[in-house]
Amino acid sequence: MAASESQARTVVGSCPLDCPDACSWHIHLDGDGQPQSIRGNPDHPFTQGGLCPKVNPWLTFASDPRRLTTPLRRTGAKGEGQFEPIGWDEAIAEMAARFTEIIDRSSGAAIWPFVGTGNLGWIQGLNGPARVWRRMGASAHHMSICSVAGREGINLSVGTGDWMDAEAFSDSGLVVIWGSNTLVTNRHLWPFVDQARRAGAPLAVIDPVRTRTADRADVHLAPRPGTDGALAMAVCAELVRQDAHDSRFLTQRTAGWPEFEKSLEEWSLAKAAEITGVDVGQIAALVELIASHRPLALRVGHGIQRHAAGGQAMRTVACIPAIVGAYDELGGGSLYSSSGTPKGWNIERHRRPSLGDPPRTLVHTNLGRNLLHLDDPPIEALFVWCANPAVSNPQLDLVRQGLLREDLFTVVADLYPTETASYADLVLPSAMQHEQLEINDSYNHRYLHWNEPAVQPAGDALPHTEIFRRLAAAMGYDEPELFASDHELADDLLGSEEFARAGIDAARLRSSGFLPMPERLPPSERAFPTPSGLFEFVSTTAAELGHPTLPSYAAPLEASDPESLALIAAAGDRHVNSTFAGTEAVLGGSSAPRVRVHPDDATRLGLTEGATVEVSNGRGAFTAIVDITDATRPGVVSSSKGWWGQGVNETTLEHDADMGGGAIFHDNAVRLRVADRATDAAY
């Protein structure tokens, strides 16, 4: 073999981004060991050989000229983004000195390790052990930005967010996609939906916006944002009135059915139509589909739970498959998110609780008010990785005020100089996924992935695990578990009895690249992971937590007001959240956020196609380009999230949802005006 060919090979890895598809990939290296291409793994049952437009430019992102490759120290004012390069020894020493000073003066609780969903991995990312913070006595971080309200809501009824396997959608008799633009944000589920459709299954989509996915539907309902619970209650009530409910399932497999059935008596299609703005005939058509097609597969996205009553909305929607007994059928039930669901990991060995208990827990989406108002002790240090809160957190005016505090020591580890990094005292260059060892799973499908590093990190970039090992040493800690190698961390994570019974360990996972999770019992033989082992209409857990005992409808804070414009900002088709949104590959194809406005609203407001408008409320404003389209319903405007420089979170509210401290990004009333006009044109 020629010397130039000696390093040519294919490396199996996995996408770490905040996406339910969690693709397995192949990176192809040339004879010099340089990456030449990235492709979806053709052997993976869910990835099926394809990636997505957001990830296809991965190697271009890796070589972007803005990529961070050396540690930086701030030289200008916070927010100006002025830095000088320094070495790792200097950066680590400064961090250790500042953290030690804070611990001695206040306590470890004054340090907030702030991690986001930029990498969902179990070694380097959101789910990584990051043991040094536990040893430091730092505050714990509650990840509230994504799915937690819906997860707590569905857990009260079903006990899990992933009762259905994603691949089982191919066996469905009716697919209902509720609050998810699957073709954009979950595209690898679509082949299984399409397989069911080719076998005769109709598709119904429920979304306030006629998305690409809704365009493919046989039935599309567009309720006012935040009114999903009302629609679900009416659907349940009408199924019972039509005697389309499954009495055997409801009697034998549920708890509290008589009480819930009684509560349905107050609901009618007309009542739901008044609340949701959906025509009675459209709701009746949805009920008819559910009544006449079995089994029902319900795919619920994150959108419906991003409101003040989002947890209760999710809980209510999850009742529909129970009414018709779909949870006992192959190809039936609900699929939301498996985040937070036990999967077999050895969490105790992974996290090492013996290192210490966190003194308090701080909520991700309360960053602004926590930085500004929390005391006993106040937050004195912030370490941010896999997150860009100056773009992705709600109510950015509060976030910026907090980040501007001169007495706040801020460290940001990232791939690029993000807006959050511009406020940092130290900026640390992170390795990218193809440059580090990682283990990933999915919050949708049921496969484990091994990500083998294909190349060395760019410049002086480091994996987060190595940063934390160096920090632990500089802090003077000597516990061996703080210095575990990445392979030892993988052994700890996968070293459970459940995985051992299934033949899963680090060596086998590394060899194969991916493995299926341990098999589950068939749906009809499976107990619900609730306190009673049944689907729970009546939940004592809900009552103990201060929630209604029964599923019910509660209105959102702002979004359902018919006299306002409700802003929905879902995922776009060019980047995942704010990840890579500041790279040349993304910026070169996008000029500014776009806001989609219904023709009736555009006429009323005097807006024209392509006009630049200010989208605002009392919390803030951003500018966008107008698209006039009937894809949005009257009273609703839509945009996309994750834009650097300006975006929807200038207007969103830092407020907890009803469950889990979740964010309420879609519970947001705004006004529009032409950007150069002195007076508002708004409701």
C-alpha cells in the first residue's frame, strides 16, 4: 500500500446536536488523514444513509475562519468582544484562582455551571458527568429550556414520553402530528410515517402554522397558540359521545377513568371551536379519523408545551390515545421525548454523587433574574458550555444586564465567538464532535451511538472533559474519579446490569458504532411507568405537586388573546437553535429573520411583502423581513429562532411554565410596525 494511502479510512460517529434524529454518520479521511466528506450511516436503521441540510456542511463549519482555536482573555468592556490570546496554563490558573477565591469568600453555591443543548452527549455535552463541579460544591443546573414542561405533563399520565418506538409509526393506522414540523425538525421519522401512509393511514397535523409537514397532511387544524388542551378535551369528549372509546382498555388499563369521563361532559366541539378558533367541522373531521382508523400514533412536538400551561396541555393531549386504547397496540400510543427517561445508564458511576451534593439548583431559563436578583449567595461566577444564552434564553434584556455585571466572573467554552462569549472574561476553544470521543443517544429513536474521534482538535481546542481534568488539578483536588480518561468515563456510563444483560458495553459499542437499546415488552404487556402501573387520568402525584388532579385546559398568558398578535418562533431549516448560526456557511445564505404574516393582518397593519418591520412588545424588539402568506392563521405571526445579532428572544418572557420550570417561548404577544415609521401599526 502506498504511503499516501495509509491513513485513508472511514470513521463512525454521531451527530450531537439538539435534534430527535441523533444521526449516525461516517467521516471519510483521505490518505493524509484529512476529512474529505461526511455522510449518514447507511447501515443505521433510523439514519438510513442521510443527514440533513443543517449538518451536511459540518466539515465546512469546522474550518470556518471564526472557529476558536486558542484561549482568550477579555481586554475591552463586557459585550465588546475584545480579547487577547493566552495559553491554556494561564487560562486554567486564572479560572482556578477565581473559583477558589469565590469559594473561600462565599461558597461553591456562588458558582453556576451553565450547560445547554449544543451537544447532547454523555461524555462532553449536556449529559456529561462534569464531576469537578460536584467536588467544587457548585450549584446544580436545571435544564429547563427545551422539553421539561411537556415531559412532566406526559409523565403524570403515561409515565414516559416515549411509549411508542419511532420505527413503529410504520404500523400505524392513523398518524397525528401535533406541534411538530417533522419534515424540518425530525425528518428521519418521516420515512416511517410515509410507510404507514402508503399502507392507507391518513395524516393529520395540528399546528398554528401551515408548515411543510402540514402541507403534506390530509387534515390540518390550526388552533390559536396555547389552546391545544381545549382541542384535546373536546376530541376526547366527542369520541366518548360517539361510542368510539375502548371500554376494555379504559376499565382495565387506566386509573381515574370515571372521574375524567365526568369532566368531559362540559366539553363540546362548539366550545373548543370558540377557544381555539378552529372550525367545528374541522374538529369533527379529526374526531372521525380517530374513531375510524386504528391504531392511532400520536407524535407530539415541543411546541405545545412552550406556554404557561404547557405541562397540562401535554398531559391532556396524551389522553386521546388512551380513549381509543391505542397504548396497547403495535403502532399506537404517543411519542414525545425520552429525555429524562431511565435507559439503562449507570448514573451513579457516571455522576459520582459521593463527590458532594449540590447546595441548590438554578433554572436555566431564569438566568436573567438569577444573575440580577439572586442572593444567599449571589452568583459570582458563570461557566458556560454547549450554550449561547445571550441568543437562546428568554427576555434577553435581563440576560444582558446580568452578563454585564463587572463583579461576575464569566467563562465561555465554545466553538465560535458567540454573543455570549463577548461578555466573558475568558473564552476557551472547544473541540468539535468529530475531534473527540462521545457517546450519544436519541430522545426519539432507541439506539446508542459511539462517536470515535476522526482527527485531532483544531489548533489548541480541547474536549470539555480535558478542560475539567485540568481545572480539577489546578484546584488542588486529588480524587481519582476527577481525572478519569474519556474511555474510563464511557466504561462507567455503560457499566450497568441492564446493559450487561443486553450485551452492551463500551468495547462492543465502539466496535459496532451503534447498538439498539435493550428490548421492551410489547405494548399490551407493558406496565405504564406510573405509581399505579396504569395510564393515570387521576394523578395523586399531580395533586402532591400542586397541579390539578385531572387533565384539564388552562389558557396561556398572552398567546390566545384575539386582540393581539401571537408570535411563534419554531426551528428553522438552516441551523439547530443558534448552533452554527454565526458561521459563513449560514450567514452567506441568510440576510435577516423573516416574519410570516397572514394577508388579513398585513392589510390591517399596512404591511407590504418584503418590508422591514420591527417586532416588539414591552420587553424588547427585533427587525425582520415580512412574508405575507396564508400559511399562518389570522392573529398569529411566525418566525424562526436562533439568529445571532437579533431575534425573537428580545420579546419572549422569562416566566416558568406550569410544570418543571419550563420556558414559554410561544406564549408571546407582539406588535408590528414598519421599521422606519414613527407610529405603530398594531393591534
